[in-house]
Amino acid sequence: MSQQPPQSLIDAFLQHYSKFFASGSHQDKGLKVLQWTLWLFAYRLQQTSAAGSSSHTVSKALRKLYNEVTFTRYLLRFYGLPDALLAFRTGGWTVGSSKFAKFLGSLMALCMVGYYPLEHVAYVKWMLPPSLQSSSSSRKGWHTAESLSAYSCRFWLVYLIAESTQTSLSLWRLYREQEQAIKDNHQSEEASDNNNNEQDDFSVAIRSHQLQLARSLLFTLPCYSWSLPNWDTQPWLPEGTCHGLLWIESVVSMVQAIRSYRIR
């Protein structure tokens, strides 16, 4: 039998790229990195260039692209509500068997059940034709796109608090289990490959939880800022701080996804 020629680096890259981005979650993470990187370049050019200069024009073009990617990600979230409903009905987001763990899992799912419809309606209102949009935005109240977006972020903020609590408890449990495993290994006469593999598994799981907790914390301040009344006209966080945190989160999110993919 003839052997197949070794796979080239380009083919190997394309194979892994296609497999990685076949996941809808990974596609959204890729768009998120693009979204906030476009904002970062636009923001830096705007801060360092004079009005009317070519750099300032490039900044406006990059900001337009950033807005397009932002609303593309709004569309992708239309697939999120069924997943949240299923998690609420089945306890799919619960980590652990205690009553508190089940409460946290149900609370997270319920928050997303509230979050998605409000954000969908806000998106539709933002996409209205200019004539309808102007008449709609002239009215004040809970039904404006900005108000609905703020309400959705309040659900998201509670979700982040619940998720951070869940991740912290899981991380604490992993630390204790790792410590106990180390003690058991010291008491045994010989260190085996199984013990080494067990420690590697602990290290991978702990790092994954640390990255998830970092992401939740990076989201929290921007989410709180967006949940306040008049978040669009009187933001609590300056744009550079708010969006800078989200750019860092997008990078951490992609690192977490790549690590998870490589482990498989």
C-alpha cells in the first residue's frame, strides 16, 4: 500500500481552522474579537488624529465596520433563547448537585430567558426605517430601544453574578480536590503515570475556570454601565474604559476556546 504524502502546514492549518469555526460559538467569538479590535483601532486613531485628517477618516470607516459587526452579533443571538429555555427546563446549566447549585443554574437560565427577548425587540427597534425610528425615539419610556436594552442588561448582570458565584464555587472545589489528590500521591509508595495525568487534568480544569471567571468579571462593569437609565447619553463608564474591558474579554474568550479545542 502506498503511503499518503505528509500533510502540508497550510492544509493542516485550513483543516483546524475549518473544524474550529464550524462551531457557532466559536464563530461568535471570532466576530467578537473582530468587533472590539475594529473599535480599538478606530478609537486610537480618533484620539490621536486631527479632525478632517486622513487618519480621522479611516477612524470613521473603522467605526462604521465595528457597528456592522456589532449588529451582526445581535442577529446571531436570535438562536440563544431556545437554549436558555431548555436549560431552565432541564437544569442543563447546573454545576453540582446541591440545592444552591440548582438554584444558580436555574437563575442563570431564567435571566437569559428574560434577556434575549428584550434584546431582540431593542434590535428590531434600532433597525426601523429612519422615519419610524425618529418618531419612536422621540418618546420616552420603557418601550424605547435604549430602555429595552438597559432592561436586558439588568437580566444579564444578574446572570453574570450567578455565573461568577457558580464558577468560584467550582474552582474552590477543584482546588480542594487537587490538594487531596496531592496528599494521596505523597502517601503512596510510587508515583504513577495515572497520578501525573490526574494532576494534568486538574490543571486544565482549573485554568478553564480561571479564564471563565476572568471573563465574567471583565463583563460586569460594562454590563452595569449599560443597565443604567440614559446609558447611551450619560454613560457611567467612559467609552475607552468600557470598550477596552470588552476587548480584553474578547481576547480571553478566544484563548479559552483555543485551549479547549487543543485539549480535545
